[in-house]
Amino acid sequence: MNCDNYRPLLIEVSRAMSPPLHEEPQLAMHLESCAGCREFFDSQVALTSACRALAETNAPAAVPPFLETRLLAQFDSMSRRRADRWWSRPVFAGFAACLMIAIVIARSPAPSLDPLNLVDDRPFIEIPYVPPLAPYERTEIKRMDVPIATLMAAGLKVRTGEPVGAVAADVIVGQDGLFHAVRIAPGTNAILD
């Protein structure tokens, strides 16, 4: 073993926290052969005796009762002031934030539930030859310009003044990206049959 491994044991023996030196033969042999460890052990023994002598000369002095009472009262008042203060700011800030949110919500106009004017009582017309939607499948309604020729090619009858061009339509798109149904958007001249 090297000296670093013996140092903690030397400290314990010098403080009389472990068995005496003669009960540790390896440690005693190392101290005889190593001058550095012997010097370290002697310094630790001197430190231990100095600490014990200091403790014996400085016996605890009696504290006057009024001093202890005043000191404890001062500690209590400081802790009460801190206890009173620590929660008041966060509570006040939280209350103010809730009040501001309530005011903003109360004063803001109600959002439009139909920004694209998607509410329409006209039904969607299913696109032929497309597999039906599965019961669990999610869908989206997308407003897009669909060429009239595409609607006719899908098998839908479109009545419009001009058979060329595109018409605004709401399209139901499944998770798989297929178009499943279509309805002409309100305000368009075309009619689906």
C-alpha cells in the first residue's frame, strides 16, 4: 500500500477513533519505515491534544436568561417577516395576471366560427369509384379551385355557364390523401348533380 492509503487510518488512530497503533501491525511497520507518514502522524497527534486542551479550557459559559429570550424573539420576528413576505408577491402577481386575462377575454370579440363560410346546408356528393371512408379514418374539408373537366372526368355532372375553367369547391380529403366527396362552394355559378 502507498502512503495515501494509510493517511485516513493514521488520522483515526491519532484521534483514538480506531484501535491503538499496536493492534494495527501493517500500519506500525509502515510508520517505522516512512518518515513522511511518521511526521504526518505526529502532527495529527499534536493537533488532537491541542483541540482537547482548548475544549477543556473553554467550558461553556452560562448565558444570561434575558439574552437568550431576546435573541430567540428577534429570530422569531425575522422569520415571521420573511414568511409573511415570500408568498404575497407571487399571489398578487397571479391574481393580477388572472384579472388581466379575464379582462382581455371579456373585451375581445367572439371569434368567427366559420372564417371560410364552410357552413352550408348543401350536402357533399360522393365521388364515384373511390373506396368509402373507414369508420376510424380522419378527414379534412379543404376549399380549393377544382377544374370543371376534373369533376366531369370523375363522373360528376356539372351544370355551369362555361364548361372550361375551375370552380371553388369544398373537398373531403381522407387520411390517405384521396378525395372522397365534393360540394360546390357558396356563391359559385356551377351546380353539381
